[in-house]
Amino acid sequence: MSRDEIVAAFVGQQLSGIYPSGIRWKERIRPDGTSDYREGSAQRDGRWSMRGDHFCFSYALPQSGGCFQVVPVGRNCYELYAVGIGGGAEPPPSSAQKFWNGRMWRED
């Protein structure tokens, strides 16, 4: 997805997601660049930003965050692929190969 598509789809939204391990999470993406991340009973205040077409997050340690290429795989299902902060992303692997770092959807 492009920067504009990511901002239009996710800013101001409550997202839910799942990691390949099966752990579920939720995150509120606020228009002011902050976020509220929750995983089970754990809560972390965060910040989100865009670096080109990559959706980036940062949190207080021990969870530092990262940047992701967002790939739509359904009407309201998206896969996240980690990318290096300093370089471009390689094309994401096939969804069938399950190399995604997370899947997410808007709760709306």
C-alpha cells in the first residue's frame, strides 16, 4: 500500500491483529501520531509515522517497534512485512509461505 492509502485506511482507527505465533493484539492509531498498543493485559503507549510507504511504530522498551510494508490480502485484512529502516523493502513473499510478521484488520 502507498503512504496515502495507509493513512486513509488506518489513522483514527482501532486495529486488531495476530502474530504468526497466534498472539493477538489491538492498537488505536490516533491522528496526532500516537498509538495505544495492547497485548493481553499489557499496554504500551507508542508513536506511529510513515517512512515513504512504510508504516512505522516505536514504543518504550522492551518493545521497540519497527517499520512495515502493508499488503492488503482481503477487503479488511492486511499483512505486515518488516522492512529495514534504512533501505527499501523487498517484495513480500507469497501469503501461502506465511513469512508475514503480523496480520491486522480494522475493527469498524
